[in-house]
Amino acid sequence: APLVPPGATMIFEIELLSWETQEDLFGDGLAIKTVVKAGDGETKPMRGQEVILNLKCTDRKGQVLEEHEHLTHKVGDPLFGPLSRAVVTSLLAMYEGERATVAFGRYFAPTSTDRRYAKATLELELEQVFESRDVSATQDKSLIKKVLRKGKGKSFPRDTSKVKLHIEAASDGNAALYGFSGPKTLEFALGNGDVCDALEFAAIQMKAGERAILTCMPPLPQCLELDLGLVNIQARQAQLTVELLSFESIADPAGLDSEAFLSHVRARKEFAGDLYKRDRHALAAEVYRRIVELSAGRSDLQGEASTEVEKLRPVCQLNQAACMLKLNQFSRTRELCSEVLRVDEGNMKALYRRASASFGLDDYTAALRDLAKVLEQDAGNTDSRRLVSQVKEAQRQYTKDARKTAARMIGEEVADEDDESPGEDGTAEGSFERPEAFRIRVLAKLAALSACLPVEPCARMFGLRPRRSNQS
């Protein structure tokens, strides 16, 4: 090597040819994961997500201990026995397309007596990660879309886009559904209710070329589709294998001029109303939601157009609330009505629908409060007066049941308060004592437990009010 003169500056040119990514899976040096081939996907699987993988485990002598090819596996299932922990931990850190090995140390033993895996090698390849998404209107997991093959491009169809959807199969998860007349390709405009809800809600969230399985639980009415022969589905669930062949690209309504935009939202509102009348409440709610979302983004509108859109938005929110009420989505109904009431605090429809939702949630106090506001404005409102009676009756029944529960907890005999058959002393046989006597005995029993349970909170739990002594 040539001599380097004193004080000279050395310059090195280096190139990183490759590297190995290693990870100590358990932090004890007994399972080292090495990435052999980096994945080309963008997502990692999560627990409970389905994947396709290849797995091979060999012992220190090269003998195969376990092997699987193109296996569909739910991440986290203990399918691989002693290897399950290493497999799950590895998969959670892998990208689609990645290949890796896990080298086990000499002291690695899943159990104290099982030494087969000492210095063994595990080979893993993550072929595919199935993306699953809840596409139901109410986000209650009643309609799950599992992607079998990803679509092309980045665009999705819009509301009113014409689509071509191929329905390849319909089953209960094992056998074909009775009456299915496919395979068949359906052409329809999104959001108009021309096909069942399952196809409507799935297609608008698919890319061209995407293939997926739709799991409907329960299948009715979501999968009720005459064009496919699916009329009387007896199965607990229905699985439809579908592929979006193509869709019509239409202009974004948000970019339309004022006149065209107003014409669009009016037409969609009319369609939503028609869907509601046809008992297509889930799809109607979704169309109303799209209108509200669309109109909220048009802050550029001026004059009459701006005024009409501002009036239209709360109307669509209330109509969406009516749909959600029909679907027994009481919490969402209250949210929608509350949004309207923040702007228009005296809106009678919003108050009544919020009261109905509160009643559905057993929040009797909130329901009566809203109904009182309605009756202040219209004392003769028949629907509100009827609902007040229903709420009060439910409230009385709740109080009655709570008193019975309290009595049972302290070991008292319980009889129906409505039983008026006379006893020997002329009172209702087996009936409750006078409220004051009942209160005293309940509080006495609760006081006996005061060392571990405070009396006052327990009393309030059952609608009882402990009396305070006037003496200091």
C-alpha cells in the first residue's frame, strides 16, 4: 500500500450493496427474524385479519417439522401450535410480498420437554393481505367487504355513476344459496335503489377490476335481489362474490356551477324521499348524508343559491335522522337532531325525533324534556302527547322493577303491586308495605352493609332517598 504523506486528507468512496434487517422477536435472543426479500405492499396485517402465507419449519438437521403452502390464515389464530407466537409476531411486522426467516436459538423450547425447535429455522412468506372493511350504512358490521383482488387506479365511482358489477357466486359460506340465478352481470346507477343495499354500498367503495366477497349478516333485507333469484334466504349469513368490471366517470358535483349544483341536490333529495317511501331506509339515509356532505363543501355559493342550500341542509339532516330512527340507530339519530337544534333550537321535528331516540335509549328524562318543548309550541300535538304517555308508562315500569330488585337484594318477598286481592287484615295480600315503611327497612338493611357499601349511593341506585337526621 502506498505511504500516505503526513497531514494528507483521505477520501473514501463507498457503496452500500445490501443489508439485512434483523429483529429479536421476543427480546431474549432466542428468535431472530431476518428479512430475506422486502415486501412490495403498503400495509401490514393486523390481528384478526385474513392473509395468505407460505410456511416451512425445519429442525437443525434439515428435517421438515411443519409446512403449509398458500394457506389462508387469520392472524392470531393458534393454528401452528408451539410456533404460533413466533408466526404471529413475525406477521404483524411484515408487508405483503415479504419473505423472512426466523432462526431459533439452542435454548428455544416452547415447552419444557419439547426440544424439536432448538436451533430450528422458520421460513415465512406473506403472499397477500386481505383488506376487510365495514361498508354497512350503520357501521354495525352487518355488511363486510373483503378484497380478494385489488382494483386499478385511484378513483372510485360516484353517486349516480353507472356501473357494471359481476356477481360470480352467492353462498352461505359453504353451499350455494337456494334460488341464485347467477353468475350474472348487473348494470345500474348508484344511489337510485335499482339493486339491493349490499350491492349499492359495496360498489361505491370499489375500484375498477376489484374482486371482493361481501358478507351480509343478516342477509335480509340487504341481499334481497330479484334479478339474482335471491328472494327467500334462510341462511344465517350470505356471501356474494362480486367484481366491479367498470364504471362511468362523471364530473364531481362539487365542481358544478350554482344552477347545476342546485338542480343536482334537489334531484337527489327527491330520490332519497322516494327511497324512504319504498322502505329503503338505509340507502335513503346514505343519499341524504351525501347531500349534506356535498352542500357543506360549497361555501362559494352566493345569493339565492347559498340561501337555498342553507335551508336544504337541516332538512336533509332531519330526514336522515328519520331514516336512522327507522333503523333503530338511536344514538346517531340524537346526534343528527342535536346538530339541527344547535342552529334552530325550537325545531319541532328535531325535538320530537330526538325525544323518540332518547326513548329508544331508555333516557326517559331527556325524552320528556324535549317533548315538553314541543308541547309548549303546540299543546295539541297528538304524536307528542301519545309519546309522553308511552315514556311515562315505561318510566313507571322501570321504577317498579327497580323497587322489586331492591327488595330482592335485601331478602324481602316480592309481589305484584297491582295485585289487589284482600288479605286477612284487609290490605292487598302480599303487596308492598307503605313506601315509608319500605324505605326504612331497605335503609336499615343497607346500613348493615355500610362497612363495605356506602348507604346513600346504594339507596339512590334504587330510587330511594335516605332521610337525614335533623340532629347535629
